[in-house]
Amino acid sequence: MASQPNYPTYPAQPGQPMNYGWAVPGSNQGEAPPPGYVQPAPGFAQPPPAYRPPPAEEARMYGTSSDQEDGPIHTAADESGSFGSFSEKSVRMAFVRKVYAILMLQLAITVGFMAIFMYVPEVSKFQQENQWMFWVAFVMTFVLVIVLGCCQDFRRRWPLNIILLLLFTFCEGFLLGTISTLYRTEDVMIAAGVCAIVCLGLTIFAFQTKWDFTACGGIMFVALLILMIFGILCIFIRDRILSLVYSSLGALVFSVYIVIDTQMMLGGSHKYSISPEEYIFAALNLYLDVINLFLYILATVGGSRR
């Protein structure tokens, strides 16, 4: 079959340009384009590239959320760049209401245990005759704190997280009821009233202040270690003034911790914050802060009146 005229075959003959096929339209040869060739219209634009979601949204679409991989505490940059985080006020306020509802339930159970031990002599006498109950509750308290603080799956799995938190609250209420029998009823009532006023004032301060206390976690950890060493020293050195100083410093340390944990719960512009899914963790932190503050105030009031 004869080839078309003026169109070189492949490969090109000597002296002909290396065009490898049909001539390009608009060239100096002036031939028409070969069959099947469609010349693009003037002003033709390339189609836009395919949409690709941001990395954070793409990670959540495929089930690899940073909230599930990381711990309960996040920085402000993590919260501002994540999807559905503390940036929405409704999510934040719902989280705060849930945490305070759980905290009020815990405090009500604890106060109920203390009232039973103080106003029902038979219960107090039964506990004194069975000291093993105190040590069982003491060991269970430490075990449950470790489980709720370190095992993320347990504190996020409903209803296991509520059951573990209520069991911890019962053990802590039993311990506080036992300790309250060692003091006079008037001292316990005074310490409870002072603790309530201090907690209310610190909570309002944490909500309103522009100071970011969440960045002071390292300093407060060192202060807590020093307080523990001071407490061990007070065990071997029996002195009333030294005990009052120790209990006063303990109340100061846990007052600051209340502010820190409250601001971490609020999130927003603070450096560190707690994920909205960690309402059990947030309630546990605030409950421990309030209980420790009450114990140090009770030791201060009781020691000053002895």
C-alpha cells in the first residue's frame, strides 16, 4: 500500500526532520492534521486538580484521629487544628457541665459516707473493730487510680468507666469517713465549709483570669515532690508547728492544682487542655484536688485547736 505523499514514514529519512509521524498543525508544511486529531479550542483551560482534604480531616475520615492516638492532654495548637475540638463553645460548655455533674455526684457520695461515720456510732465502732476494711479500701483506691489514670480504654468505655469511678468514690468516701472520726465534728464541719469556699473562689478565678496556669505543670510537680519529702520528715519529727506548716503548704499546692485542672478542662487559649472525650479523667483530677485540699485544711484546723 502506497504511503501518503509529503508525510514521512517512521523512521524519518535522511535529511528530514525527526517528527515521528504526522506533521504538527500550524507548521511550515501547511498540511491538514491527520484523521483523529482534534485541535484544542483557543483559551482551553486544564481541569482543576482533584480535591484533597486537609491532613487532620483526612485522618479522621479514615479513623486515625489524633484524639484516639494521643493521650488526654493536648496543646493549644493541637486543639486549634483538629476537627470538632474545643474551638466550638457548645462542645466546651457541654463537656464542662458533664464534668461538674460527675464531680457533684462524687462529692455527694463522699459527704454521705462522712456523715454516716460521724453521726452513727455503730458504724464507727464496727470499723474500729475491723481495721482490715480500711486497708482494703486503701489498696483499692490506689489500684483504681492507676487504672483510671493510665488505661485509656477503661476510662473511655461506657459503662465500665462510670462503674470504676463510682467504685473509687465509694472507697475514697469510706477512707474519709474513717479519717473524720479522728477529729471532732466541729473541726470537720469547719474544714468542709472552708474547703467549699476556697474551691468556689478558685473556680471563679480560673474561669475569669487571663493567666495561663497550665504551663506551670512542671513547677507544681516539683513542689509536690518536695511536699511528699516534707511529709515523710514530719512522720519522724513530731512537732506541732512543723505539722501546721506542712498542712498549710499542702493546702496551697492543691489550691494551685485546682486552678490548673480547671483551666485544662476549659481549654481555649490555654497551652494545655483535656480532650472532650476525657470527662472521666477531668472529673477524677478535680475530685482528687478537692479531697486533698479538704484533708490538708482539716489537718490545719484540727492541729491548731489541739
